[in-house]
Amino acid sequence: MKLAKVPNEKASEAIPSLISGGLVNSGAKICKGDGVRYVPIYDGCENEASAMGFEIIDGNAFERGTRSPQNRIKNRLGHLPDDIVDALPMRWEFVGDIVILRMHDNLYQYGKEIGEAYAKELNSKTVCADTGGVSGELRQPKMNILFGSDTEAVRLENGIRYKFDVTKIMFASGNVDERHRMRQLDCKDETIVDMFAGIGYFTLPIAKFAGAEKVIACEKNSDSFHYLQENIKINGLENIVIPVMKDNRKLKCVNADRIIMGYVRKTSEFLDKAKEMIRAGGIIHYHDTFYVSEYDKRVNSIFTEVFGTNGYDLLHIREVKSFAPSVSHYVADVRIS
């Protein structure tokens, strides 16, 4: 194989020029040598590369097909400074055909180039960097678009299609087991209220698979509500799910058989409203975050304050996911007596 010897000090400019000129064999690896990079050149392109001032030698290069995507990404960005290449994220999340990265701040100076490399090697239409998790009452994400412009994705999970915009909507991948549990419940002929429906995280699986007669899905974030309506349609649930755009504290009493409270940190502030809507014998799925050493004590304290000591029966508490050091997200199934 023909290799172009590119001095390290010229690599950041020369290698992108070789790539954009269609000279670099992307099926092989760019290797490091003593003060140089050895860049694999397509057969027949030696003269053109030589005319750019690079020495052409015969050598061997690793085939791309035998290497991991992490190595291929590093190879494609091998002309960047070593500390930048070493800091590239080696894990990512796919949301449909969109890639979400978490990056160190020092990488953003090369953000466009990094985004394009991940897009090409991972065959994705858009690459975004999660710059700050989620914030605010509406749990809105902070995303930096590195490559592409289409940020709308469809995620297929457990037989449900979730459509949303990754720059506007938070999708909690760690809640996948709980979403799966919702589809396995026996809700035959029940009327259910999802007080924090979002784009239909729990509404959709419980409506499609659990036998519910009616699900009232309440959401006040306009972006989330838009995709909630979209997802009801694309999953064929128009006859079961009733989307309502308002603060759930303004819902009318509905004598619900089951209420989903899929919120955290401030969930207890809405329990009085759940009490108004739940029928005797109904079940509340109460989500919240607690220290791992006291979750059962805290759940009992919260429900005793609203329903009294004998007003409820704690059926089960399970951990949904870790939330912070010594803190986890839990869901409690509570029957109201």
C-alpha cells in the first residue's frame, strides 16, 4: 500500500486536505511514526499526493473493517492534537439515527470536525453533544448540534415508537425497564391518569399493551405535548388515549382506577391532586428520588401525610435507576384504601 509521510506539525491541515481531495484510503488506518503520520493513499493517487509535497513510500496499514468504530473515529481524527484524540468520547447513545455524545469542554474547538467524523463512522444523520443534562420544571435538555440539522428522531422500544426532537425533549434511557413494566400490568377496562405524560413514556405502553379502557395523558410543556399527540397517532392509540394540555392540578376529578406520577424531586407537591382523582382501591405509581438508606421511610411519610396512617397500602417499591451518589430514582406502587 502507498503511504504519504506527513510531518506531525503539518498534520492538522494536510490530512483534511488529502481527505477532501479524495486521496486517502478510508478503508485503512492512519499510523503514527517518529515525528510523522503515515497516511494510506489510494492506488493511482500517488502523483497527486506527491505534488502536494509529501514523500510517498510503500508500507502496510491495518484494514478498517477489522477495527472497532472507536478506533476508526480516532483514526479519522488522527491529525488533531494527541490530547484531543485521547479525550474523544468512546461511548455514545443512538436515538434513532442521531448520535448523542458527552464531551470535555476542550473538544468544542474542533466540534464541527468531531461531529462529522462520528456521523461518517457511525452512519448517522446528526451528531449532538449533551452539554448539561436537563434543567427546569419542564426537564428540557441542553444540546449542542455538532453535525447535521435534522434533530427529530423516532426511537423504537418494546413495540412502541417514540418520536421527539432531541434538542427539545429529554428521553430518559435509564427508565426503559419501568416503561417495559407498564406494558405488563393488568389494566383491563381501567381508567388511567398519567399526570406527567411527556411524549407518552408510560402512557403509550400501558395504553397499547395493558388493556386500559381510557388513558388521560396530561402534559403542559407545548413541545412535549406536540409529540405526545404525534405518538398517539403513530402507535394507533387515538381511541384509548385522551391528550390534555394543561397543568395537572387543573384536571377535573375522574375517579381513576390508576394514576401514574412519573416525575421526580417535587412529586409530593402533586399528591393532593392525585388524592382527588383516585377511587377507593385504586393504585398510584409514585416516582421520586430518595437517599438509598431511607426510601421506604420517606414513601410512608409522604403518603401518611396525605392519606393518613390507614389510608393506603404500600404494595411495592423498586429502584428505577441511580440518580446521584447515594440517591436513586424509585417508584412505589401504592393502593389507596
